[in-house]
Amino acid sequence: MSIRLYPIAKSTRDQEILANVPAGTSDALRKIDQRHPNRYKTDEAFAAWWQELDPDARRFETFLSEGWGGVSQEFASVVFAAKLNPFWGTLLTSDAAELVAKLLSIQSVPNKVLPHIKGIVWY
């Protein structure tokens, strides 16, 4: 399993924007999740839950699960050079805006996400 990079979104709507889904997708997903509380207990339960998700809910769920994907070796090297743990960590834009922007750039995440995040987390 790789180390993945996730946003710390400013709001639920910002999280939806980052996942490129319409407003209200988070609420729709939450309602579906409530109808399938045992979705992780069996393959059949998971399949029933997954089938109920529309494409936007699936994209949102995938973004919540996978974030911006696995971090690169360059990301880990820059984090290590900044005297941070390359295996897990949190950076807030209020504390390290330039480093957050640099790490996002290394991961090919566009700077247009910056207004929607309070920071990043990787683990």
C-alpha cells in the first residue's frame, strides 16, 4: 500500500469541488451510506452499496478514499529535507503555504485547489 496525499478541505462544498462533483453529492452519499451500514462486512453488501451510487457519488467516494493518489519519491525527498516524516504528516497552509504549494506541484495537483484547502495530509 502506498502513502497517499489528501486535502484538508475548508468545507464540505470545497471537498466536492476538489473531487469535481456537483454540490450536494456529499449529502447524497451520506444518505446512501446510512442505508448500507454493513457495506464493508461482505462482498455482496459492498456490491449492493456500490451499485446504488451514481457516477458523481462514486467519484466522490473514490476521492475520499484515494485522495490525490500515491506520493512520489520526489515528494518524500522534499518532505524529508524539510525535516518532516515522509511516511505520514500534516501541513497547514497557514503554517507552510509555500511548502504546501510546492508539494502539490510535485504531485501535479494544480494550484487552483489552494483556495479550497486548509492544508494537506499524507499517510
